Amino acid sequence: MPEPTLAENDIIDRIQAAFPERLDLCTFGIGDDAVQLRLPFDVVTTDTMCEGVHFDRRFTSLHDIAFRCLTSNLSDIAAMGCSPGPYTLSLALPTEGYTRAEIDQLLAGLVDCAKAHGQPEWLWLIGGDVVRSPSALVLTITLMGSSAGKRVLRRSRAQVGDLLVVFRPLGASALGLALLQAGRGDLAPQAVAAFCTPIADTALGPTLAQCPAVHAAMDLSDGLLNDLPRLLKASNCGAELHLERLPIAAEVRAGAAQLGLSHLDLALAGGEEYAILAAVSPDGQEELDAICAEHGRDLLPIGRILAKPGLRYFFDSSQYLPTSSGFAHFPCRDLTENT
Amino acid sequence: MPEPTLAENDIIDRIQAAFPERLDLCTFGIGDDAVQLRLPFDVVTTDTMCEGVHFDRRFTSLHDIAFRCLTSNLSDIAAMGCSPGPYTLSLALPTEGYTRAEIDQLLAGLVDCAKAHGQPEWLWLIGGDVVRSPSALVLTITLMGSSAGKRVLRRSRAQVGDLLVVFRPLGASALGLALLQAGRGDLAPQAVAAFCTPIADTALGPTLAQCPAVHAAMDLSDGLLNDLPRLLKASNCGAELHLERLPIAAEVRAGAAQLGLSHLDLALAGGEEYAILAAVSPDGQEELDAICAEHGRDLLPIGRILAKPGLRYFFDSSQYLPTSSGFAHFPCRDLTENT
């Protein structure tokens, strides 16, 4: 006999069991029409992930689906230079429903994601909605955060002459997915982990926000080629990108080669990096090196902000036209305007 | 030539145009990784609506789909006795995308919903996410609100002897949907409006919260037969429901009769009423009558809170077993335990 699927009320019971009331955070627990916070949180972000678009259950467990959805929100809050707070979860479940074991896997993904990010004090599921989806699983997390009254990092403050930097190698998540799809996850376990259980820069973000040399920042979630133009548009400037400088781990280069993929394309177009891209003053290198040392990260310059709008690519000083584009949810006409 | 569908960035542009930055509410507008609020909001709710489950585009326009999704959130905040604040919108759009006209219809539904609720000062779209759905439209709104430092209404504070009351007739929304499905919307235009553009008790809720005679409250969204047991469970008590007292408008009785439906079933099981159900002290009638007069509502007792768990139904003093159940997203085993 197959295990029965849970009724809505039973699902809410499981959520309450995994996330018992935190009276230090809310005046009461999950289960009313809304939740009341005891503390003020001044930043908000939301991210939705849909089965068949953002994930494929053949390659991603329910545990990892929930883990990744929470990380994507954590990354947005980190890129603003803020600390994560409480969140709501909306679960639209397939018509046939989920068993208790399946619901518990989803919830364990949220619990493990918080642990993997050092269990931030106020990161806690405080409410949500459980509904039936017409087809496949859709998760929406809305995460609050706190600036602690300090400066937040914006996309729109890049200055001409700034260095474009990232703080860790790129392309691992995209390679991880490609490996899983090819049934060759064994080739690069770290890349598979980068895809399945990605870690946002939850601690690095708030430190960067307090460094005056960091002018602008954003989170890389749709691929550098999609995301960088958004920072440039917000800052009303252009940039040059030096592709030979893109930091790509040896494991990613080797794995890409074994699959016949371009490691450059993975680093340029790969989505769901959940890494921070920043525009920093060239004078701030010393201070930034110290921050990176403190957080076990590297300061990795990949380009420079220019006054002239548009994005120009160079490879070893020659102009270059990438062959791939970042992940677009809909046909993205903007990209062609950036050449 | 068919009108082109919009790219993700173009959709965000339309949202920014419909909801320009409000520097009194946020430190900057839509378009960064997260948004920063200037004011504290201490309550949060979230509601998801899926095409094929919560709505059918044959009977509901994009305008009304967005309107209803916002109302469902407003109703949760109202039932807590709080005032609505800013909200985020997550749009998972069908693969083929939406045209500019379609996106503008969705956004107009949000704008018109706020107007229909008296344009609450802090009710404003401040951020969100736009993604591709594997099949059909999925909307998630996360709405913040404010208790203004005053008492919030809980589900869990009903007391034995309390009257169960509603403040307006029931069943109109369910009849409206049934009429649209039957192609007979002309029979009861008010019921159709109650379904298409429902109004939450945004002003009534905070007033009720300041009336000590109101012990507990919740919002009716899945039908009285589904929702009332939740209030009883939270308050650890039972109730008797007097079905002959259920307030049902003459238009709803007549429309139900013409479709061969039971008006009682519509009032008992009809979802998406977005009305407040409350447990009130029998001593508070005078005060509550005054509140109702102020808000153009009626005090409509439908039952009584009992110590013994479970829900008992009466019709003209005889015990009665309803033929229909409230809307359950998944098979809801709890209902059978309440007889």
C-alpha cells in the first residue's frame, strides 16, 4: 500500500513541528491568519522556484529544492549587506499531494540550509500558505532581513573607474547541474554540491556594506551575462569584462572539458551562483583584502566600470563575443543592446 | 501579427511604472535585490493563488485574479485587527509569457483593489519576483501590516459561552462562481461582483480588535465548514452552529434556487468570502452594534462556543448533518472528526 499523502491541516502540523514557535521572535507561532513580529526587520525579498523551470526532481531532491530556494533569498539579503531574519513559505503542491516523508524532506532542507549558513539568529520560518498546484511544485519564500540601521548595498551606486569584483570562483553550480543531467555527478562532487546545496555569502555581505570602498553590489542568480547589465543599468554606466580573469576552479575546468562544455560559458551564463558581484573603488584593495582574509574569500577583479553604456567583453585584450547568454525567464531582448 | 509577450526586464519596467517608488515608505524603489522599508510593520501574511485551482481564466479576468489575490491577503490582515502595509508580488507566468496589455491588466487589478478598500495609506507594491511557470499562472502576495502597537485578534482566544458572529451575509462569492460557470452571471450581479472583486473588512478589523468583547477572530477563506474547526482547535473548544440563522442575501437564495443549488451549502461551504468570523462575549452586544453601525455592517450571530470539542449543527433546534464540505486543498480528514 502506498504511503498516504497529507491533508492541508496535517502539512501545517508538520511545519509547526519543524519550526516551533519562537516567542523571542514572534508573539505567537504558526497557525493564525498572520504572524506578529516582536522585532523590526527593514528589508524584504522574495523568490519563487517552479518545478520544471528552476528544478527537475530527477536531479534535485525535495531537501535540496527547499535548501536552494532559501539560499536564493539569503543571497539577495546578503547582497544588500543585511542580515537574514524570519521568512514565510508558500507551498503549492502537486494535485496528488505529498507524503509525510516528502514534506519532512522539504522542511529538513530549510533546517539544513540555516545550519549551513551558521544558523543566523533570526532566520526562522514564521508562516506561510499551503495550496494545491495545478501541476507541479511551486515554492515561494519571502525573507525579511535587517540593516541594523547601517548602510545597505545598492546596485545603483557603481562609479566610473570602479573595479568589478567577485569573491569566489564562478561556474560550479552550472557545471553541477550539467553533470547531474549527464549522470556524471561523480566527476566533480564540489560542483554538484554547489548546485544542490549552494551557500550564500550571509556573513560577507554585511561586512562589505560597512566598507566605504564597496560602491555597489548585487547577487548573481541569473548568470553574470544577465545580472551585470542590471547593475550597469541601475548605475547608469557601462563596463568592460576581462574574460581571461574570470575565476574558474580547476575542478570546473576539468569537468567542463569532460562534458565538452566551455568553462567560460559556464562562468558567464551559469545561473544560481548566489555569489556577490560588487563595484569597488580601486583604492580600497587593502581594506578589501583584509575583509576577504577574514571571511576565507578572495578578491577577484573581473572588469571595470566605464562611463559609456553597454558591456564590452575582452579576452587577453582582444574584443570577444560570448557564445552563450545568461538564463532568461523570457526571451530577453536587452542582451543584444549591450554589445 | 499577435502582440509580442514581454521579457522579464520589460515586465519589471511595467511594475515600476504602475508602482513608482514611494520614498515615504521605502528608501528606494523596485529593482534591487531587496527593498528597504522606512517604517516598521509587525504583521505578515502570504497567500498563493494558482490557475486551475483558485481561478479559471474562462471565468475570471487577469484584473480580477490579481484583485482577488490581494483581497485574500488584506482579509488575513483585517482578521488580525491590523492595518495593511506594503506587499511583495511573485508572478510565475505561463511559458508563452504575457503581453504588455495582459501584464497591465494584472497590475490594474492590484491598483483597483487598493482603491476599492479606500486606498489604505501604506498599501503599496514594493518588490517581488517574476519567473516562468511550467504550466499556468501562479501568484503569491506577501502582505505586511501594522498592529499600531495595539492588541491583535487571534483565533485562539474564544471562550465558552461566546457568540459566534459574522458581519455580513455569506454565500455570495460561491454563488457568483457557480453563476459564471453556468454562463448566468446576469441572474445575480452582486454575487458575481462578490466573487470577482471581493472586499475585505479592512476598516472593520482594527476596530474589532480594540473592542474587548471580541475574544477571537479569523478570516473566512476556505468556507465556514473548513475554517470554523480551525478556530475551535486553536481555542481548544467546540461550538454549535444554528444553520437557520446563517445570513444569506435574498439574491443568493434566489440565484441558488435558479441553479438548483442549496443556498445553505453555499453559505456553509463557499470559499473566498473574505469575511470576518468572530467569537464575542454575549455582554458586548451594545458596543458591537455601535461598531457595526459605524462600518455599515450587521452583527449576525450564527452559533455559540461550547466547552465540548467538535462542531454540532442545528436547524430550527434539530440536529443536522450538512451535505457539503468546505473547500479542501487536499482530502481533509479532520472534518469527519468534527461531527
